[in-house]
Amino acid sequence: MRIIDRSSFRDASGHISLSTRLQAVFMEGLGWQAEVQAQEDITRRLAKVFGDDYVLVRNCPISTSNEPVPLILIGPIGVRVMMTTALRGTYRAKAGQWMTLAGSGTFKSAHPNLASRLRLFEDAVRRFVTSKGINLPEGEPTLIVARPETYIENIKTSLRVVLADGVENYATSLMQLRPILSPAVVEDITRALGGPKDEAPIEAEPVQAAVPVLPRASAPTVPTALVAAAEPDSRETPAAGAGNAERRGRLTRRQVLLLVLLGLANLCVLGALVREVVINSLVGS
């Protein structure tokens, strides 16, 4: 059995992320997770019976319904609209009413009305398929119970109730019905309800920017005048040597200090000589 899931809560790989689960619980209520699990369990059990010539479209949004249709089985035996439930307890479907067994032993109205919802789903699918030019015979909307402790009493309604222990027997009974749809019509209905197959996007490998490679060429011809201007002139060498000599001719602070001390010593010696000459001349006179 081929399975097409059109739920808005599932990603391309069919998984539901944690953030999406929280969002779904906020939008659909605390029982949403249990209903999803019930649908998964029933799908696995149906897949054991039906072959590849059957298609199960889950959570199908269509223009003729205000909410997605839970399960649509498409195959040679026709189109069956189904819905699973994870409810616990005892319920009764009777004359458009949906009731639950109260503690007092009497039945009282319960919400939501699963029998009414299922009939609306059946009508929406039939109108949608008819709008595509395909006429379907009268169907039998089916409510499938997921929990073995749950019992639903069906009293003269147009829907069929399948309890948890009868899922495989129900699927086998459908397989034994006379085929009414050709493989081509089955595919037409599948395309109309299933839509295009969603494939996971292919991640492209990062492409590095192309680096332009210039062809190797011979060294550019440089004018002789520029080469001559760039080459050092041998006649400028003495100037460079003069610069070095100028740097060598500069005195350091130590050398200047030594020259000052020598000058002072010479002045002292000269002063001493002048003093001796003056003294001698006075004595001689």
C-alpha cells in the first residue's frame, strides 16, 4: 500500500519536529498527539493487508472541506473515507447523534460529534472527485477505533464502525469486493487527491567562485630609456662615498668632550707661562 501524507505538520521526510508538535498541540488541543499515534498504528495494520494497487492519502486538504480529511483509501474497490479515533470509553452513534456513556449508566451528548464529521468528510470527498469528472458509487464512511478498551455502538447509521480487534478483518473484506475502478482511474483520483509528490530538496554543493587564470605570456618589453633611468649610474658612486665620509666625519659626544678638556689644559699651560714671564721681567728690573 502506498501512503501519501499531506499533513502540514510533517516535513519533507515525513517527520514532525518538536517545535511543530508544540504548535500542533496548541492549535489542535492536548489530544492531538494521541490521535496522530492512533492514525499511525491503524495505517501500519492496513498496510499489512492492502497491496501496491491501493493508495492511502492521509490528512488530505481539499477545497470542499473546511478541514483535512483524515484517511482516504483509493483502490480497485473504489474510494473509502475513513477516520481513526483514540477515544477511551463507551460511545453510541444513533440518528446523527454522538453520545458517551456517563457514570449514571445513561448516554449523554458528547463533542465533537465524530459521526457527523465523518459524514461531512465523505460528502466533501465525493463532491471533489466529481468536480474532476470522475463519478463514484455510494461509499461507506468508516470510523476505526484504535484502543481495544473502547467500544462504539452503531445504531442504524450510514457509517461503519470498526473496533480495534477487527481492523485486519475489515481490510480483508474490502479486498474481496468486486473491482469497480481501473488502474488508470485509480491513478487519476490519486493525483487529484494526493497532489504532486513532495520530494526532499537536493542540497547543491557549494561552488567556489571561479578564479580567472591568465595565459602565461613573455615578459613585457620595457623601453630602453626606462631601463637606463632605473639602473644606478656609476658616476653617482663618489657622491655616495662623500655621504659616507660625511657621516664618518661627525664627532661623537665623547670626542667633543675630550677636545674641550684638551683646550682647557692648553689654556692653563699658556696662563702659567705668561705668569712666569711677567714675574721674571719685574724681578729683573
